Amino acid sequence: MRLIVGLGNPDPEYQWTPHNLGFLAVDELANRGGIRVERPEGKALVGRGKVAGKGVILAKPQTYMNLSGVSVRELLSKYELELSDLLVLWDEVQLPWGTIRIHPEGSAGSHNGAKSVINALGTQGFARLRLGCGPEHRVTSRKEYVLKPMKKADLEVAAEMIAEAGDAVEMILAKGIDAAMTKYNRRKLSEGEQEEKE
């Protein structure tokens, strides 16, 4: 059984913001598996089922982003799962729009939700898939940028990226993270971008 957690904020006003790409990716997986992510457990909305023929627990923490780790820790404990069973999905302003990156471990970068998960678990050693939402132009506030609803053009790119993330998660489940990294981490970063250090 794998626990797949998307990070986001629960209020409807945040639904279509870059900061909720993790939630949207979990919704994509739920659609693929015919899973309803609506049961309250471990400070999250949870659904159980199968994706790519593998048993999964899909979760969207309802704690707000900065406390996401509390929910992740409770869910791992409740289902008696190991860190190796965990996959966390979140938005990443250090990556350009449409780019996904998969890693078996690493830092949180500037992402407060990821920082919360690392702090709650006491380790960086869990798999993650990051969804690129980097602004094309310099922004005065990253916080304002990721909490502002996406424009139509961004929503179109986001939809394609989320579909690709769904494919990538299915590959992780079916063939392992190394195979998925080989396929989906191929796109080179543009100049000035920072890749997460493993």
C-alpha cells in the first residue's frame, strides 16, 4: 500500500491557485482510479483504492499548507506504513511551468508545506514529485504569486502537467521510482534555475 499525499489549502478560494497543484494531482489520480477522496482521517480527506493496479491511499491534508506534516505523520501511523511507502506531491516555483521532477529524497527548498512534512517526520528521506509553477517574470512576492488564481493559459499548461504527473505516479507504482525519474526528469533546466539537491 502506498500513501500518496498532495499538498494544498482546503478553502475553495485556493482551489485553482498554483499552491494547490498537489491537490489537483491527487484529484487526477482519484479520477483514474475511480477513488473518492472525501473521508476525514488524520486531518485529511482520504480515499482508498487502486491506481495502476496497486493499492493506494490518496490524501489531501486539511490543515493548511504550513501544517501539512502533522497530517502526513498521523496517516503514516494510522496505516502503519513506512517512509518508503510515502509519495508527496507539491508545487515548485523553482521549476518552470509544465515541468515535473521526481526524487527519492531531498530538501524542501522554499516550500513551507514540504518543510512541515520534513519537520514532522524528522527526515528528508521520502519520495516526492514536484510540479513546476515558476513565474516567467520576476514577482515581488512568491507568496502572493502562488496564492493567486491561475490565468487561463496557466490552467491549460497545468492540466497537461497534472496529466503527466498522473502518468509518472502510475510508472512509480508499476515500475519503481528509478524508472520514472529516468523518463520524466529528462527535460533540462533553463539557465538560472535551481535543481533540488539530493
